[in-house]
Amino acid sequence: MTFAKVTQDCELVINGRCTDCNSLAGFEINTDETCKALCPNRKVFYPWRQKYCALEECPQEYPVRDEEYGHCSKEKIEQQDMYKQEFKEIDATDKKYAVGTKTGKCPPDKPLLSGSRCYPCDYPLDVRITKDFEKLCPERISIPYPWINDNTTITYMPCPEDKPLRSWYGKCFSCDYPDVVRVITQCLEDDKLCDVCPNRIILPQAGGNRPSILKCPSDKPLTDVKGICFSCDIEIPIETVKDGDCEKYCPSKRKSLNNYCVKLENNTK
């Protein structure tokens, strides 16, 4: 099977997307030196705790600077929030499939109790239940959810072969999906849950769900923890996603040092 790849010769590759240094959008970076090393026409923007690399000056036709991400636009606009979009989809699916209960009892055709809602066995997204309800729907898969308590599990329908990548709320995606797919926190603890796409990589993230993105192209094989792709010749240290990536992709040009992938001193090209 052939999987989608990011096109080579892109000036910038971020989160599996090809872009360039003149993009109006700011992008998150791991270290200050990353910004100028990639794009001399950009500067580090510090809206909150994160760091963003944004255009030094917004173009005249796009004069409004977004205070959160450093984006340039014609007028102030509300930035799209991925989680808001996902929760809208969850709410719409919930209204279509689930019913409420005041007694804590569910009808036979919707046997899964979660909070005060009853769900059918074929509910397409995740349902948080107690272990008592696991056997009611044998076609579903259940995994522990210790962040709540030891008696809580997440139950979900298996994804089809053509869409094996499961998001944190249970929606299934193909491996070739071009954008970020946020997968469950357990993915970094159990590769079998999410390591289903050979053309994708899961980024680390402090808290919350992990972003799954398309892997970097061969001319920029190093993926840093913010999803930015780097060539082996980049001068700055790179905090790579996986241990061993440094020597794996740049064996004669770089080495691992203190959790970073650094350029070898005798490598000038």
C-alpha cells in the first residue's frame, strides 16, 4: 500500500503541511533560535507561555496582528479552535444517537450509561462508562481510563481498515489525512493503540491529547517536538520527537547530545 507523503523542496514543513516563510500565519516553535534559522524575515512572538514565529512586519494589505498567534490579517478575526470544532461534532452526534435518563436506567436499544445519557452499541464515537457496562456491547473495544478512577473505561467501535487512525473522541481517519489528528493520551504509553500509520508520527504534548501528523519529507527528515521539519544541515540544535532519530536520519552529520540533535563540528555542509 502506498501512503501519502509531504512534498519535498518545501521551504517550510509544519505539522505535515507545506508552507513558506512569507505565510501570514505564525507557527509555534520550541526555541527562540529556531525562528531566524528557518526564516530571516520573521521574529519570535511571545503572546503567552508559548513562542510563535511570525512575520516581523505585517503587510500593508494585512495590517492586523493577532495577539495570540502573531498571524496577520485584513481585520480582526476569531481564530479557529480545533477543540471547538471537535466538540461541535460530538454534540451533534450525541443529539442524533443518545437519550437522557433521570433514573439511571437505559432502554434495551441504548444500554450504555454515561452520566445521565444512554447510548446504543453502534454509537460511532467514544463513550466513557464504568466496567459494569463493558459486556453489554461485545462489538465495542474498551480501554482503561485511570485519569478518572480505576473503574472507568473508554469504549469505542473499531475503526475500518481504510480509516485506522482513531482520534481522541473516536472519529476514524485515513492515514493520508493531511491535517493534524489528535489522538488519545494513552498513545504514547501503548504504541499498539495508535501506531497504525507508517507515514505518520505522534508528537509529545504536556497534558491533553497528542497530535498525529504526516512524517517529514526525506530532504527535511528531522521532526522536532512542535512538528517542524528540519534538514540535517540546519545549524541549530533540534529537540527531536523520538530517541535515535538523530542518528537514524543524519548518521554522518549530527549526533544526540543532552536530548537534542546537534550538528557535528567537522560537518560544514
